[in-house]
Amino acid sequence: MSSSTLNVLLAQPRGFCAGVTRAIDIVERALELYGAPIYVRHEIVHNKRVVETLKAKGVIFVEELDEIPEGEVAIFSAHGVSDAVEKEALSRGLPVIDATCPLVTKVHKEGGRYAVKGAHVVLIGHAGHPEVEGTMGRIPGGVHLVTRPADVEKLEIPKGAEVAYITQTTLSIDDTRGVIEALKSRFPMIQGPDVRDICYATQNRQTAVRKLAARSDLILVVGAKNSSNSNRLREIGLELGKTSHLIDDATDLDPAWLEGISTVGITAGASAPDVLIDELLAKLECLRPIELKVLDGVEENVSFKMPEHFPDAPLHKKKA
């Protein structure tokens, strides 16, 4: 391994977005108020370190509500849930705290408004993603899911029908541009959200990684393998011709990647905590002397309020 100085560039912004911060804060506050165990449907956010840290404090993650005992507090993840899941919780009388990201909730409401007006709603997103499953289960009458421009031609929508589109929040303006163009080409009167409704965090992190790629020989993206926005950051690096790796944490770093590299760019997905970046920097410093610089970028000051009536309204959790 070379002993020459390694230039390390940090993207700005990177890591936690406001929706992720809010979701984790909700779980932490629920633990303080009601004590362990607290049950969360699906991973609160897509990050192994976050999930394992919360498990150690008494959080139990489940796939479905029927795994939650009667009377125990249930939290819905930041990705949102379908109407059916919400109704199931209500029918069982489970004390529920909804940690759905407000930007996801906004998409649900927009889709619902279009559907109520009689429009066919098209959702741009990835099949199987928790947010997409939740959104599809929130729109009256169902939605048409498309991922690529080629999917638009396959849509079975009657000629002359009203059409509207909504998007998965972890897709940026750049990610959806081609699909939106295809939709507008086939349905000239289609309605859709203003570009300002696209998730700010997704767009900002993608813009930052493009700037990073212009100045780096290698890009490391810290994030979970099942994180949509983290995977996209890696893909952008590759599209710009730079070797790019998505790693869970510092233990995934292969020292061989640094051979012949003078500048490495580092970023993190919206659900990756700062501690993972710190650990990666420490490992790099063990391998080579590093010179660290944070690139100029958007300073995010967005914050979201806690869910209505939480934590003011007590939940009646049964204790053993």
C-alpha cells in the first residue's frame, strides 16, 4: 500500500435527511415515554447500524402487525403504510405512532386528490420498495406503476381519460425526467406535481455526488444495500465514469481499491448516520495519511414536526 497522502473529499450534503432524523427521534422518544419493548413495522429507515442500535435499546422490528402483541406500542416506518395496514392496527386497538416522512404523506395526499377527481394515477417508482407499496395502498381505485420510459407504452389507460402522476420520494428530478417526458408525450394533458415537490434530500445528495465525481478518482457511498437513494448515488458515480462502491460501513472497505488512487470522494445515503463516515475516515487514516476537505454544497436546515398529538397525548400501553 502506498504511503503517499490520500486526498479525501466529503460531499455536502450527505447522510441523514430531516425525514430520517424525525423517524429515529420518534422511536427514541417512544422508548423514553413507554419503555421497551417498542414495535416497529419494517425497518424504521434502511440502515443496519440504525436498526441494530435501536434493537439494543429494546426496539423489535416486525414485518407485519400480527407479530405485535396486544396493547404494545406500534410505530409505522418512515416509508409509510397502506390504508389496509392502518385499518388493521385500528381494528386491533394497537397504540400507533406514525413516523411516515411528511414528504411521503404529501405524495399520498396528492395521489388521493387526483384519484378522487377521477384521474388514472401513475406512480413512478420501484416495485417492492416499502414506500411504493404503502403509496399504492393509499390511492383509491389503485395506481399504475412505472419505472422506466418503456413502461409508459404498456399502460392500459383508455384514450381521452384523465391522467396524473406522482413519484417515489427517493427518486430525483434527474431520475424521473425520462419517464415524465414519456408520460407527457403519450398523455399531453397529464397532471403532476411541481418540481418543488420532489424530495429535497434526494436531489441535493445527487447533485453533491456529481460534484464529487468531477474531482475524485474513486467514490465510496456509505449506505445500506436495500437503500434506494444510496444505490442511486453509486449508480451516478458509475455513470460519470468513476469507480464507485456502496458499503455498509468501514469493514466493507477493500484496501486494494486505493491502489493508484490519489483522491477518494465520500458520500452517504439519506439514512446513513455520521458515525459511519467517521469510522470510514479512521480506517482510511490507518491505511494512508489523509488530507480531508468538505466540498461546498447546500446547507440543509429543514426540520419536520413530530406527529400530531405526539408525544403530548399518552398512549395506553399495557405493562406486564
